[in-house]
Amino acid sequence: MKPSRNISALVEIMAALRTPGTGCPWDLEQDFASISPYTIEEAYEVADAIERQDWDDLRDELGDLLLQPIYHAQMAKEAGLFDFADVIEAISTKMIRRHPHVFGDETARNAGMAKGAWEKIKAQEKTDKSNGREKNENTGLLDDIPSNLPALQTAVKLQKKAARVGFDWDDPKPVIEKLQEEIDELKQAAAGSDRSQIEGEIGDLLFTIANIARHYDVEPDHALRRSNHKFRSRFSYMETNIKRSGKSLEETDLQQMELLWQEAKTVETP
């Protein structure tokens, strides 16, 4: 089999890897649960390549990410559930349905995308999806938010859902005031020795920070990644200069480290 620019070739490669007897032993051992962590990891590696603006790496990482739905679809095909063509058809149908102002009739295209239309379409999709299923009266507004998303992302999704029914502040000011309240509660917890209480207050603090980010239309995880990159860059500057002086980090006092840290801030690219 030769490399190809046709996605059908990738589907065939995955099928070959999963063929008993002639396939790859490792791939044959995998199931949905074992592959799921790789799916998440590949998405993060795509985000990392974008943040670094490494376009060659992005091309490769997008390929790794593309392999994931093909992998899952192959396992689903083997189980008699669906195949990759079904996945393509499902997302194509969804994108056309959610963009009537692009793919609809002339009237819909001329009307444009009305405010709130996206949410109405998604709500209708959920209603249609529930047809034929047993309705559960105990199903809540937040129940469809996955519990295994990154914590900051989950926090924002919970807040957005609650905001749709009016459970929200109108502007960021009271949220920022809430932040100070959470800091004070953390200080009180820290004065004691109850580790569980301290953890709880830190969680509340992070939840509030995510809420502030949401009100300013900032993705908190992206903001934190920027700060991580900033910390890494400044620490590297400090470490490099300490080594040039013939010392190690352990031999350098905090005052000298702080001076180099402040120097790093003045030379870094905005």
C-alpha cells in the first residue's frame, strides 16, 4: 500500500491494521476506552502547534488527529454500529442544518442568521434525538455536559448553560467582587488544617476565575497556556544567565533570581 492524498486510503490503512492475523498486534488490542485518551492528547497537540505557529508541525498533528475518528469508526464498524461514511454523513447533515443562511433556500439565505437561531437549531436537534427514547423527568439542564472535559472548560460550559436561563450576572464587576470573596474564604481555610476545605476553596476560586474569563469572552485554558509559556520563557532566561555566571540555580539566592526575572520581563517579546 502506498501513501495517498485520498482519505479513503487512510480508512483502508486502519482497516488493515485492525485485520486479525495480518494486522498490528497493538492496534488489534485497542478499544474505544483505550484509544480515547489519545484522541484528547492529539487535540491538545494540534492546539500547541497553532500556539507555536509551527505550520509544518500543525500539518502532521492534524493528520494524527484525523486518524482518531477513523480509528473509532473502524472499531464501530467491526461492532456493527456505524462506519466512517456514516460519520461523514452525520456531520455533513448537521452543518447544512445549522447553516440555513448558507445552504437553505433563497428566503433563508436572504434572511441571514438571526440572533439566537443557532441555539434554537441545536435545541431542536436534541429534541429530535430524544424521539423514540424513554424520557426521564429527572434530566436536568446541565446533564448533557460531559464530566470528563478539562475542568476549566467544564466550568465555562456549566456557566454558559446556567446563563441561558438567567442564572448569571449582567456584567463582570460583581464577578470580580466575588473573586475577592473567594480569596478571603481561601485565606480563612488556609488558617486551619482542613486540607479538604482548602481544596474546596481553591476549586471555588478557579471556578470564579473561569467565570470572569467567560464574561470577558476569554478562553481560560488558552489564557493559562499563555501564562505557562510566559513563565517558561522567563524562567529559561533566568536559568541561562545564572549558568553563564558559573553558578547553578541551587547556588543562587532568591533576590538574584528576582532581579533576573524582572530583567526577563523587559526583554521578552510582547
